[in-house]
Amino acid sequence: MNRNLILVAIALFTWGIGEGAFFYFQPLYLEELGASPIAIGSILSAVGAAMTIVHIPAGHLADRFGRRRILWAAWIFGTTATWVMALARSLSMFVLGMILYALTSFVMAPLNSYVTAARGKWSVARALTLTSALFNAGAILGPLIGGWIGNHFGLGRTYLFAACVFAASTTIIFNIQHQPVESRPSGGVAELLRNRAFQKFLPIIFLTIFAMYLAQPLTPNFLQNQRQLPLDQIGIVIAAGSLGNVVLNLFIGRMNPLRGFLLCHLSVALFAATIWRGLGLQWYIIGYFLLGGYRVARSLAIAQVRGLVALANMGLAYGVAETVCGTALILASPLAGYLYEFNPEVIYPTTILILAGSLWVSAFFIPRFSQQTEQFP
């Protein structure tokens, strides 16, 4: 592992501590500020929209002008947005801060591109899942700290803690080195638009992320309102999810990407079944541990995208893939709100049903164009 990859991993680990302290508690804090389940779903949908619109421009800019500048901008922007949330005293101002923070997701395509280029002799899947594992290692500590702060001082204080941690992470990321900009092939963006294998893979990414995300937004509310878990225990459950992200990233990240992608479906389906039918803290811990398959699936999807496109179009392709993921979040969030309002438990069997369909689609269609994944080494 080279110096730049180590610095990125440390910066992500630190960021994971800060984000984990507040991110998973946001539906609960929105509820404290007066938002209904349907309003929470709509707010999260708006956040998803903010996340979605930035990926393609950021990926394109990273390909054209270099990745490091975009990473620096994202770290600064995310820290500033967190201060807005920390200082907000009304629901509208807090939602503004949430949307500003969501815009920071423009980091994803440049970050994945930077990690891919810095991976050395490692496979793309191993490099991406390792850095994801380090982020989630930090996110193990974050919910524990956030739950404790929320119990003793209120959930609003978690944002002050996160803003300070993000400042330290920003200092670390400012020490990474510049990477050369790849020469652009004659086809450029038009070549990416003509890439049929890439285009066929995008609907599979959408269906997978939609199915895996549907049960997530309001599960903290479900655990608090339907299962009567206090904040500190919810923090423990969420920390178990971050531990699952780490373990499953390291374990599945060494597997064949397609095989690991399918295994992630089963992992998230078991999460939904365990939260739905389990009774007791230990079952919810197991369920959230298995939810780690969601983040692994996103990393493995990106890893498979890399083999479908030319190196000079890597950032743009990653941006398109992240946009598809964001679109899935936009549509899944309000549906989750309506399902929760109708019957809080119905979200989980619905998730399992859609995941079964996504598993079949992935297993049937991905191998049909997998021979093209080595076209662009």
C-alpha cells in the first residue's frame, strides 16, 4: 500500500468517526424537530436528489483537471455543511444543512478514481473495499459516541463533535499527492455513451441499491418507536452495522466481484428478516451487522464498472454509476415513508421480495456481458 492510499484510508477512518456520530440518528433528530414519517421520507428523498445531481459533473471534472483538487473541495465543503447543521435552531435550517452535506457526495467518483489509480498491484475491488472498510471502522466508534452524546446532551450536540472531527480529517487529506490526468481517447464521452455493456449494467445497479436501501431510512425510528430501544442501544446496533461493513468488505472484497455482489443480496435480505422478526437487542445487532452487505455491494458495483470503461473515462463512468445509486435513494426514501405510515413492519417483507427479484436479475444478466469486463485493463 503506497503513501497516498494510506493517507486516504486514515482520512476516511477519521471522517467515519464524525459521520457515524450523527448520520444514522438523523431520522430520529428530524422527528425531534417535528417531522412526520412521510416528511422524513420526503426530506431524505430531497437529500438523495442533492446527492444525485453532483456525481457526473464531479467525475467529469476529475477526469479533466485532476482528482486531488476535487477531494480537497469535498472535505472543506462537508465540514462547512456540518457546522450549518450544528448551529441550526429550526427544522428548515437543519434540512438546508442536510442538503448541503448531501452535496458533498460529489466526492465519490473522484475518490474512487483516486483510490483506483493509487492501488498499485491490488485489484480494483480489493482497493475500494479496503478503503470502504477503513471508513466503516471509524463508523463503528461514531454511533457509540453519538448515542452517548445524544443521551446525555441531546442529538444536536453530535453535530458539533462531528464538525471538529471533520476538521482533523481535512488536515490529513490535504497531504495527499497529485495524480497525473490521463490522456483522453478520441471517443471521449461519446465512447462512454456508446458502451452497451456499461449501459446494461446501470439498471442492475439501480434495482440492487433501491432494494437494499428501502428498509434503511426509518429502521432507527422502527427500533425506537416499535421496539422501544433507547438511543444508546440504537448506537450499539448501528455500530454493529459499521463492524459488519468492515468485516464483510474485507471478506467479500477478496472474492470474485459477481459472486460477492450476489452474496450481498442475501446478506441484506437477512438484515430485513432479522429486524422484522427478531425480538431483542442481540437480534438487531446481528441484523445490522448483515446490513454491511449494502456498502460492499456499492463498492463491488463500482469495481465492475471499472472493467467496462476506458481509463480516461473512469471518473465520468463512476459518476454516472453513483448518479444511478442516488436516483435509487431518491425513489426509495419516500416509498419507505409511506410504507412506514401505513404499517411500520411492511417495509421489511417488501424489501425481501424486491431483493429476491434483484438477485435473480443480477445472476442472470451480469454473466451475459461479463466477458467485456477485461476490455479496459
